[in-house]
Amino acid sequence: MSAAEQDVKEVVREKYGAAARRVSQGGGCCGGSSCDPITANLYDPAQGGEVPADALAASLGCGNPTALAELKAGETVLDLGSGGGIDVLLSARRVGPTGKAFGLDMTEEMLALAEENKRRSGLANVHFLKGEIENIPLPDNSVDVIISNCVINLSGDKDRVLREAFRVLKPGGRFAVSDVVVRGEVPPAIRRNMELWAGCVAGALSDRDYLDKLVSAGFDDAAIEVTRVYAASDARELLAGQGEHLEALASEVDGKFVAAFVRATKPGAGAVPRASATKAPSCCAPSCCGGS
């Protein structure tokens, strides 16, 4: 691991550990009812009622992968970077008692909070694992669906994350994650800001890079669906407190950061992986690849 990757990992670990401590002490993820324009208002009231309040309060995602992943009874689901466990608990209800929902996280405080939320939920098909998404502690071909909520962009080695995801998925398994994606060029000052790395922005891939990396990892049918476009007003809120220079860049990133649902499939037994074929990856909306 490079020094830069280690720096990113430690900043992320500290931010998410602090968020878990705030929730455990009775606050929200950022000490209030909502965090920022990326993490706010992701789950409808019905979903919020399916999980303990602390699981909802600890959510730091950018989407709602369990609402889009089309989970089926009896499937095994893995959530990369599971935090307080909200998406694991929601997934466990969808796959039912014959299925399993695993959550993987590297932060001790989040894992402790997730275990407490599991206890409060009463669900028996939930399992939380300590580890890093670059080294998933599960066997090859063991998972039907991988979900994640604004976590893969936090990694300094996204190629390795995607190769690991491919490894643990069963043939025909589905990659179905929410993430922040970039359309167009982003000022270098934003890319270098460590706090923004931990806030789902600075480490975000371009839409084309994300699709290319999925194909390189061996995935088939890679596609991106934009679920929310962040405007200059959102950027100003996100950059507040980061210094006048960064705050002044808000207008330059108007519409360039988007929340997206990223899909791909591991080829079935005997299939030729897309990485070995000549067909290019696709998007499911004309807007999702045009701005790179």
C-alpha cells in the first residue's frame, strides 16, 4: 500500500469512527438530523421503520442500493463498507431466513454499532465482518450480490476492490452499488483535499473510468444510472468550512458530481468475460457517459 493510500485509509477510518461515536452518544451522523447534500434523505419512512433508529442515524451513504438491487429470497448479499448496518439489515429482510446478509467494515466503532443494531433488529441471518474492502475475508464464488453505499470511492485502490468483488461473487452474481461519480474535470484542489476524500467526493471516479475498471476486473454488462445530480448549491454546502479557496470552486463543479447506481454481472460458468471481448461497456442513460 502506498503512503497516499494509507493516508486516505486513516482519514476515512477516523471520520467514520467519530460518526459512530456520535450516534452511540445519541447524536446523528454529523451531530444533527442530516449530514450534507450527499448523505441526507436517502431512505423513505417505511424503510426507516424496518431498522433500529441508530442504524438510520449512522447512514453516510449517497444512495439506497437495497431499493435497486432486486434482492431475492435465499440469496447471499455482501455490503462493502457496511457502517452502522442499515443496508445489511434491510437486505437481510429481503433475502429472508433462507438467505444471508454480510457486512464488511474496517472501523471498530462502526462494527460495534452494527452489532448492537443487529441485536435490536432480532435478525438471525446477519453477519458482520472486520476487514478491508481491498481484501474481502470471504471465499471465492460465495456471494450472490454485492452492494455498497458510497464506499468504493473512498478506496485508494479501486481496481483491487473490484477484483476482490469479482472473486467472491458466484458465476452470474450481481454487482449493484451506489456511489458518487464524476462527469467532467474536477479542480485538482478538490482532488487533493483529504477531508473531501472522506466525504465521498475527492476520490470519485469518472463515469468512463468506473465502467472501464469494471470491465478490466472481468465484469459483464457494466452500466451506470444517475440517481441524483449535485448542483453548485450542494457543492457550496459540502465545501463550507474547507477554506475560501475551495468554497470558491463550488460553481466549477456544478452538475459534475452525481450519485449513481452502478451495475455489473460476473459472467456465468463457461462464459467469456467482457474484459476479453471487444464489446464496450454500456450506460443505461445517455447522460451518464457523455461528460467524461
